[in-house]
Amino acid sequence: MYDLLGNILTINFRLNGEPCEAVAVAPTKTVLEYLRDDQGLKGTKEGCAEGDCGACSVVLVRNGTDQRVAVNSCLLAVGQLDGAELTTVEGLSERNGELESVQQAIVNEDGTQCGFCTPGFVMALHALRHSEETVSEEIIHDALAGNLCRCTGYRSIVDAARAACTVAVQGTTPRADHETSEAHEVGGQKFFAPKTLAQLVALRAAYPDAPLLSGGTDLGLSFSKGREHFPTTIFTQNVVEMRHIEDRPDSLTIGAAATYTESLPFIEAAWPSFATLVRRIGSRQIRNVGTIGGNIGNASPIGDTPPCLIALDATLQLQGPNGPREIVLEDYFLDYRKTDLAADEVIAAVQVPKLDESQVFRTYKISKRYDQDISAVIGAFRLTIENDVVREARIAFGGMAATPKRAAACEVALIGKTWTEETARKAGTLIAEDFAPIDDHRASAAYRVRVASNLFVRLFRDLAGQDVTEVVTL
């Protein structure tokens, strides 16, 4: 297998502007542990070790990009750093000893926390300051959503963000275009980083039980909290074909290794409601590395994107030793965590048809808090409405069954009917025919049925431009 991929690699990257080699470091050691234990950089802290609190935030320029993004170092594996540029809070101060603009603004506005979480805030805002976004109040709050500590209050931190991040930054981020290697082994632990889809498929066939690591926002928990280190791990982020996004007039194709952040502008242009949901997936730190391909491959019944993609009639593009295979996404999910993906296949991309002039799409996520929360219910609706009559309906829900699933009885109740609130209400009453959800710590079965039913009325009022905050009782 080494002959297939080339020479054993040393993980080479730049750390705080200086060349760095990780030679005898386990490739699935977390970057957080590596920074603190191997490099002595103690500014990066461990809070939750699961990508929620933001205390471990660092700034990454991934190989092949020129964008600084904030990421959770507790979920990032050292093997993912090959060819990248990494900055920690220790690397921000100017060489003359002066504080970097964000750090100084935090001091000026009294925005410091207890000290444990302050570095994570600084790194999140440093990434924002160097982004290409027009920084608004909404953008500031979104950038800070992944840093949860508020022990000295929120206002002063936002004031610091306004002071430091709304002024254009002079100069550009250097592009991380460093040569990367394709295999690494330490202590019997193999880490493969193929560069082509053909190489990835060959590795998948050779190691069918090896986990596929892309962003690591889910698998990374195995490293950070589970302390698991698999005999073989296959990293997909360097596969060129799987990073590609193709925007056509009639469809959008998203490579399985493209991140949420990279995909978001294209999703926003085609389905604004879907984009709103994507912005609620984790935090920026999560979306900067997490992928839609991973969200699908994880096959969770409460995954955020599959209900939307099913409602939009998406198709999966799979690749295996026998060549490409396409499958309608709703047929991909067979049972709880069971899919139609063969052991020697990988998800290469997802293709999503765009709406025509008679179609509308909305999706709604129900969770206990708005940001950074797992859904209790997700409803996704694509309707074809002509002359106020529903000609076609594709409705899918997450959190209501062992898999993301279409609401067949609800769809039938809508098709051929005049689109009114009464029609929507009647369709919603059939939710119990389509689903038998379970009770768990996120929501009771009765709550899930009720809220899913109510989403039909919310859909009607949303499309009609009416107030959707009024309590609905069916």
C-alpha cells in the first residue's frame, strides 16, 4: 500500500509563521494536545473537548486555500495539519511587542474573560478581522457563537469586535500551497492522505474498516473524548475531486469534502432557507471544517442536512472499484445508521436540483436553543404550486424516525389541493400516520408529533408573508 501512495510522510506545516515538523507524533493526536504538550503553547485551552465552548480556538489556513478560519483544535487531528498554516494566540503579537488589533481592542473595551476563554475569543475575532465579509452586528454575533463563556458579559466583547473587525485589514493572507505527503505511520498507527479519488477508492477497498476523516467534527470526538486511535485512518480533505463545487443553472453539485463554509454562498443563492439552517449547524469553528458529505455519511436520524436534501430530490454520487454509481438520497438511508453504501465505496458528491419558477422551499429546525444545538425535529418542504394549487410536494423530516424520511401521507393530502392554511392544517394532522417518533432527552414523542404538525401552518404563513411567531394549535 505504501507503493501505491508514495513515501512515508513527515507532517510539515507552519506554526505561528515558522516551519514546523511533526515527526514522531501520532497522526490522530489532537492539535490541542500537540500544542500544549509538544509545543508548550498553553494559551490554547481545553474546555469541553467536543467543539462547543471555543476555548481551544485557533486559526487555520488549510492547504490549497488563502482564507484564515477559526477552528476547534480539540477536534482537529495533527495529520490534518500537513501543508497548512496554523496560528495560536501566542503568534498574534507584533514583533515589536505590541498587541495585535483584536487583543488591544479586548483590553480597551474590558472584554477579557477569566483568562481561560479569552484566547479563544481573540482567535475567533482574529479570523473575522481577516475575512472578506462586510462585518455587521449579525456577522459579529455569528462569529462569536462558538465561544460560549460570558463570565464578564457579552456587550464588552461585541464592542471589541466592532472596534477591531469593522476596519479593513491591510495585506493578504499567504496562500497555503505546500506540498503534502500521502502516508504516515507512528507506533503502528497508519494515516493515509490520498490526493485523488482513485487513490481514495483503492485505499477504501484495502482498508474497508478504516474510518474516513474529513472535517472531523464528529469523528474527532473519538480522538478527543473517546481516546480512540484507530489502526488505520483515511483523510479525504486532500482529494481534489471531492473539494470541487459545481454551480450550474439547474443544479448544484457539492463535493463530499467541501466544507459548510465553502458551500454556504452557493446554498444561499439557490435556497436561502437552507442557508439559514446551515448557519445553525454548530458554530463557525465547526462549519469551517465540517462537510455535508460527512453529515450524510454519518447517517444520523437527526442530521441537519439530509431532510433538506431529500426534500430537494438530491442524488448521491458514489465511487467504488467498479466505477461511479448514483443513488437517490432518500434511498440511501436503509435503517438506523445503516445505508446503501458498499464497504468499498465512498461518497464523492451530492447533486441538488435547483428550484423552478413554480417551486418553493422552506426548512425549519426545532431545538432547545438557536445556536449550537442538536435538533429535536427538522422539517423540509418543497412544493410546486401553480395557480394556487399544489401540483407536487416533497416533504421530509429528521428526528421523527430511525432515518430521515419523507412524509408520504402528508404529501398526498396536499397534492391537487388549493394552497390554503386549512389545507396545510389538514396535511399536518397526518404526521402521526407517517411517523412514530421516540421519547428521548431532546423531546418527547408527543412533542415531536405536535411540533411537526404545526410546521405545516408555519410553512403556509411563511410563504404568505404572515407572522409565524403566533402560537399554533392543531
